[in-house]
Amino acid sequence: MTEFLQPKGWERASGYAYGVAARGRIICVSGIIGSGADFVSQTRSALQKIVAILAEANAQPEHIVRMTWYVVDKAEYIREQKAIGAVYREVIGKHYPAMTAVQVAGLIEDAARVEIEVTAVAPDDS
């Protein structure tokens, strides 16, 4: 069970949820980087890898309750937001969990532009 938290009187969040309450089996996905030469292709690849990892736990993208994006260039992230949104909807769908984006000085993989970490809560099997 998942409930998206929208405080009364607050402007609706665009592309994410302010908060998510969930009950079930917790799946934690490490920071995932994608392949490709640019931010958008790396994002697509990372999201596809995340979906594959979730599938190993019999979970779907709609079970994601939290995402953290680590980006090496805030300006690049903002500049590519429209394309990132299209890729996100293509891979994840119209599911917008709680999200955080953080600019970092660098990632462990020198060529990486973005790393995405996910927490999902899937229905209990029991």
C-alpha cells in the first residue's frame, strides 16, 4: 500500500511527491550509474538498470517510494530537464515518488554524470 502525501494548501509538486507512506517489503537499490556519453543517455541506462534490479525482487517501478539523484553538474541537470522527464516517463512511467537531487563534486566513475539511488516498497509476499 502506498499513499502520496500532499499537505493541504501546498502547491502540488511537479515531477515528484513531497512524501510517501508505504507498507510492505522494502527494496534498497544502491546508487546506479548508466552507460552513455551524455547526461540523458546515462539517465536512461541507470533507470533501466534500476527497473531490472527491482524485477529481481518481483517489484515494479510503481513500488518506488524514494529516489536520490546525484549529479555532477546542476546546470546540466536543469538544462536537460525536459529530456530527462521524457526518459523518466519512458522507463518509469507516470509514477513520481519522493525525490531529491544533489550536486556532488564527483562520482566514483570518472565519466559518470548522474548516479541514482532508489528505495521501493513492494507488497508483502506473505
